[in-house]
Amino acid sequence: MANVLITGCSSGFGLLTALHFARQGDHVIATLRSPATADALHGAIAAERLPITVSRLDVRDPASVAAAVRDAGPIDVLVNNAGVELRSSIEDASDEDVQWQFDTNVFGLLRVVRAVLPGMRERRRGVIVNVSSIAGLVSRPYGGLYAATKHAVEAITEALHFEVTPFGIRVVSIEPGQYGTRLLDNAVPGTHFTTASPYWERSEKFDVALARLRPGGKPSDPQEVAQLIWDAVHTTEPRLRYLAGQDAVMIATAKKQLEFEAFEQSMRQALDWWD
């Protein structure tokens, strides 16, 4: 039975991953900023008698990170899932917007990694899973700063792989496409990204066009990502990167095979998006 710490478990991938690991018999420390509001998590724990401990962890608060990791005991698996999305053109985002975006998705992830690694190194085992995004490989308009954080996560994950493999620690990047989570519902607009922005109308058209890439015209089931994370942790043939979703596979394959200009034309055609 592994001791698994997961961040961002209030909903979406984090909630489903916590439940999936627990149902497989692992002990899960499901962390989030406000444990008292996690009704779905508490309800599932009570109904199924799952081996889940709910703990407060705010990735933006170093003291909170240190306390949660200390109280968790020896951690075998870390799943860095906590993340937020800034929806904005580059021009319309303030310095404060960008700081908030990076503090959660990049600096927050680093805080948790640095807190967990000493114990894993000492025991010479462990798995660190960073939930990235297809946006970590391909940037999109009006979400470029979110993509920038995920590009950073990809770079950190790859470097970490080389650094910690000698200590018996594995590192994994999960790269989902469009899934039915609350990430977009909880997205925060940039300070100046309003209906008055010269970018607003085009951004709304792009969001409509983006739905064309969804398999069957709707977001994929996020349970697929929870299963993929579990599989990536337990596989006997580990890889560094795992794409999740048909749209992510299609986009990543096209980006790898084509020069940028050809890739741009291919995506515009797929989206029927010509500005």
C-alpha cells in the first residue's frame, strides 16, 4: 500500500485521482486549500470507507506546504495537480495576474517537490507526477500565460527526471487535452481582459472553434486521466510523458511533424478559425 499525496483535490482530476488510488487500496492524503468545502470528497470517503486523509495544503503558502508534507509521513507518490488558469491576451494581463498564475502553477509545484524530495532521496524510491497539459507543448491564443506555466512545468519535469533518477525516483508528466473538469469554469480573466478589450471578440470565437477538436463534440471523461495517472505510477514500462485524450495526441503529433507555419495552417483548418 503506497502513501500518496495529491494536491488540488477539490474537484476534477485531483478529486478523481484521489478516489481512484484509494479504491485500489493505497492510502491517500488528499490536499486542498479549504478542506471544509470538499463535500464531494468527504461524501465519497464516508460512503465507501476509503483510506483517504483530507489535509489543508495551499501551494502558494510555504508554511502550509511544509506542514502538510510533514504530517503526511513518508510519501511514496506525489501527484502535483493543483493549478489555475488565467484567461487573457498577453497585452491585457497585469503583472499581478502573471504573478498569480506562475505562483500557483510553477512556484507552488516547486514548493511541494522540494518538500517531498529529501524523504524520497533518503529512502531511494518514489514517484513524482506533474499534471501538465497539452498547453505545455503547444501554446494557444488568449491562454498563453497559462501555457507558459505548463511549458515551465515540462522543462522542470524533464530536468528533474535526470537529477533524481540516480536516487531511485521516477518523474512523470501527464499532458491532458480538453476534459470535463471545472478548470475553465474557475478560470480568472486578466485585469484588462474585458468586453472592452480589442481581443475579446476574437477570443470568444476561438473558444467556440476549439470545441471542434473534442472527440464527439464534447469534453472527454476526466476519469480517463485519473486512470492514466495510476497506470503511469504502477507501470512496469515507465515513460516520462503521457498524452491524455485524442485531441492532445492529434495536436502533439502534428506539432512534432510539421514546421510551425504548416502546423498553424493545419490547426486553423481543423478549427475553421481564420480570425
